Amino acid sequence: MSVRAPLLYDGVMDAKAEPVLVSACLLGRECRYDGRHNRDSALERDLAARGMTAIPFCPEEHGGLGTPRPAAWIETSGAAAVLDGRERVLTDAGADVTKQFVDGANGALEACKLHGIRRAFLKERSPSCGVCNTHAGGKLVAGPGVTAELLARNGVRVEGVEGRRE
Ligand code: SF4
């Protein structure tokens, strides 16, 4: 079933804390394509120590893809080509999920604007959230995912996190 993730954070926010966008799977939400999470306790401790409030967001769920969902990757070269309308995002069965990925990226940007977020911590290697590495052409390549590319284009500082640290 497709569940569109909400834009607005419904948790408690400290008015003095800096809000930062964080890939929801890094915070323990089971929103990965395979229904698992990438909880990174070291990241949570680090953000708290730096006085940041983590706003969880999963672009692929927001874009309307359900969980679990088929694995997907950028067609050939990278996220810039997807955002510029020159490439698609395809599932491993060949279904076109470009619109859902772009909608999810736009949702992440909208959430940043709504919350005044200038910085995001995103899960590496995802075709949405990857910052230094993503999946294109069925393999791991250098370059960002669709959401990371759109946030960076709009002045949000993106940092990649591998995840799963104790
Ligand atoms: S990496 Fe991004 S798109 Fe993938 S499950 Fe995590 S938050 Fe969602």
C-alpha cells in the first residue's frame, strides 16, 4: 500500500535547537525498500550533542512508494540527469518510478523550507538520499541521489551517513 509521508514534523521541537533533516531510516524508521531500517545511534548522539533536532523524512515514502517496495536505481549516469528530465529511475523489474522519486525530492525540499532547515544528514548509497555514492545502472557509482542533488541545488548542506553505527 502506498503511504505518503507527511511534510510537517509532529514531534517536540526545542525552539533553540537547529532543525536538520535526517533520512528517516537512519533514525530507526523501517522505511527501507526491504522494510528494514539503518538506525545510526552514533548519529543520534552526535546531533543531540550539537544541539540539533532531527526531523525524519523518507523521500521515497513521501513520493508515494510503499514499504516494502522493489529496489530501484537511476537509469545511467546520475541524479542531475533525472532532475533535468533526461533520465528515469527504474525498479529492478523495469517499472518507471521517476515521478515518485522526484516528488519525494520536492517534498524533502518543501520540508526544509517549512522548518527553516539548512542542513541534511542523508543515508549514503540510496538512489534518493545518497550524497557521495548512489545507485545508477544497477551498480554503485560516485554522485548523489535525487533528493540529495535537489537539496544541494537549493543551498541545503548535505552530509552523507553510512548508518548502522552503535
Ligand atoms: S535512504 Fe532515504 S529513501 Fe531510502 S529508506 Fe532511507 S530515508 Fe527512505
